Amino acid sequence: MSEASQALQRIARGTGIIFIGTVISMLLGFISRTLIARQYTVLEYGVFNLALTVIGVGSIIATLGLTNSLPREVAFYREREPDKINNLISTAMSLVAMSSVLTVMAIVISRSEIADALTRTETSYQLLKDALKVISLALPFSVLTSTVISATRGFGRVRERVYFQNIIYPVIWTSVVIVLVALNLPFLDIFRAYVLAQFSVFALLLLEIKRVRLFNIKPSIDMNLGKHLIVFSIPLMFTGILSFIMSWTDTLMLGYYKGSEVVGIYNAASPLARLIPLFLNSAAFLYSPMASGLYARGKLEEMKRVYQVLTKWIFMLTLPIFSVMFLFPEATIRFLFGSKYLEAALSLQILALGFMFHTFLGLNGLSLIVIGDSRFIMVSSLVSAGLNVLLNALLIPSYGLEGAAMATTVSYFAGNILSSIRLYQRTRIHPFSSNYVKPLIISFLLLGIIRSLKLKVPSIWHAILILAIFLAVYFLLILISRSIDKEDIELLLTIEKSLGVDLGIMKKILGKFV
């Protein structure tokens, strides 16, 4: 089996585990937020979300971009200078620890100004001011946990991410929320509970790292390694901030131009569309260390093969999610949010196109990080974020919901095209193998045919039935067009071995079309 096939199989296994962990995390997160929303007033729930937003921005700054660069750096040093791994990780942890303390101090000192800028009433101002003083204490534990997990990514491990971020933390957090609600405790106690949950997860993670002896962490900074990490990572920190801006610009500017009611309708579409890159994001976790290892060994052709086959897999897994939202937006929104949000149907279609475009070009941005081009990622993100703000300002006054959706979609198109062009210029890597182009053409034709029929779908169940027929025809045409790669068969064999089942008939069918 080639190195590319081995990397693909590790990524595929990791993607499945990460996906399951993400679903568990999302479910528990929904439960905890629902409990908080029901227990406290609308104003208090709004303050809770504002406090989390401030901490989110603070966390991006405090990590200095190291959580994005560390998987690549650890994978590189494992290949080239393995004796420096402990110093590398210790340096990163020490830098993040110092940065997080400074960030906490900045938030605490400026909490009055932050609260004044984000609130409109005296009650909400005082609540947010008090909340920031408490919740800021969780920031060092949160960012250090993320940094340790980023280091484990460099070893090609998913265990720590799934166990500690996707399961243990949500379980602890949901449990303390249940206790708070059961005991009817005051609102500010929710932030003390948040600090407790973040500290508990960080302490448990350190004990696990010590138990498995993956690496040793000590409070020290290697100046040469530190300088290298900072120079490479700072552009990624700004990229994180710009991505945050991209995520919230449409919502904030809709609120400014059209009011909170329109924002509420739009947020029936936006969170749904953001589910489309779920498989892409899951695959990204192990793609970075696997691709970094290949790149460090000069295996650029193997890296290209991994990129192409993985992009095809991600597209085919994502297609059903996209198809439901794009073909049947009314049925999807009616089922999940009710008829009063149907005004967001066209916005959902537009946003779905944007996030699917982001998916079908593959992990272009992450690949640029792998080859060390973090500055271009920052430039690309700056162009996307700037274009997003400009288009929202131009389109929302005239087109409302659809204007915000178009602005976001065009911005994602622009950013991904820039990243893909740069990746091709630097490495000649692109996703468009012949066995990927054929499924793309088939999917576009089938989606176009179904859209042209203008089917009236009364419920989500009718939509699912049509989708099932669509997917059956789609996969039949993929077989007929011989779009099966040998890596697809190898993955099937791995699944067969892992599940302990006989997939002989499927193997014979696929084998005839390789």
C-alpha cells in the first residue's frame, strides 16, 4: 500500500471518529444552551452569549495562532528533528500561557468599556461587566487545552480531541448547568461553573498526557524556536480574527440595517448552511499532520494524491446535506423552525452554494499552512473579510436577507479561489482528478434537472424520498462513468476488516468499475 493510501486511511478513520465526537458535542451544547435560555431571562441569555463572544475573540488573540500552526510544526519536527519536539511544545505552551494571562488582564481592566460598547441598558451593562470579570478566568485553561490538543494532532492522534473537547468537556459543562438549574442558582454562577468546567478539562488532559508519555511539558522557552513559531503563527492569529469577522458580519450588519426580527429569520438559514463543511472540518483534523509529514519528506506527489482523493470523499459525503438545503429549503426550514421562518428559504439556498463551494475545492487553506505560506492565508482572509463587509453594506439595504447571504457567498467564493490558485502556483496541487470531475458533472446535471422540475414538496419526508432516488441515480452513474479509485476499494477493505462483516458483493461490483 502506498504512503498516500496509508495517509488516506488514517484520515478516513480519524474523520469518522471526529464526526461522531462533533455530533455528541453539538447535541450536548444544544441541551446546555436550551437549559440556560429557559432558566434565565432573554436579557441574561443575551449577556451570556455576549460574554462567550468576548472570550472567543480573546482566545483567538491569546493563542497567537499557535493552535493552527502547531500540528504542522510538530509533524515537521518529528520527521526532521525529533529531539526538539519537547522543547517545541514547551515553548508553545509557555508563550500561550503568558499571552493568555495578559489577555485576561486586558479584558478585566477594560471590561467596563467592552460592556458599554456591547449593551444598551444599564442592567445589561452591569451584568456583562460582572460576567467578564468571572468568565475571563476560564480563558487560560481553555486556550492551553486547545494548545495541548493541537500538539497531539501533530502526532496524528484524535483521542485527546474527541475525549476531552467533544465528550468530557460537554458532559461536565452540561452536568453543572443541570445542577445550576435544579438548584435555581443566580445568573452569575453560570460563569463560575464555566471556569470550573474549563479548569477540570485542562487538569484531566494534563494527567492523560503524563500517563501516555506522549511528550513532556516544562515551563521554558527556547528563543530560536519561539521566534520561529511567532513569525509563522502571528499571520494565522490575524486569520482567525478575520474568520471570526466573516462569521458575524452578515448577522451584525443585518441587525444594524434591518433590525433584530430580520436577524432572527436569517439565523434560521445561517446555522444550517454552516453545517455543510462538517465533513471537511472533521477531515482537516488529521489532514494537517499527515500532509505535513509527506511534505517534510518531499513526497509532493503523494500529498497531491491525498488531497484529490480526500476532496472527492468529502464532496460525496457532503452532497446529501447540501442537496436537501439547496433543493428543498422551504421543507427544511419548515421542519426545523416552523413556517414563520420560511422567508429565509432563498437565503439558505444562496448560503448553501457558498459553503458547498468552500467544500468542493478541498482543504486549500490548510494545505497552504502545511507548505508554510501562512502570510498568504492572512492576505486571502483579509480580502474575503473586507469584501464581505463591503458587499453587506451595499446589498443589505436593498436586498435584506438575500443581500447578506449573497455577500457571504461571494466572499467565500473569492477567498477559496485565491487560496486554490496560490496552492496550484506553489505546488501544482488541485482537486480536479478525472475521477472527481466526472462526479461533479453528474451532480451538477442531476441537481439542475431536479431544480428545473420545480417540485412541490409538502414535507421533509417527501424531500428525503426524492433525495434517496437522486442519490441512487447519482451513485449508479458514478459506477457507469468508472469514477472509482483504487483508494476507494482499499478504504472499503479497511471498513470491512474494522466492522468484521463480509462486503463481498459490494467489492465485486466496485471492482468491476475501477
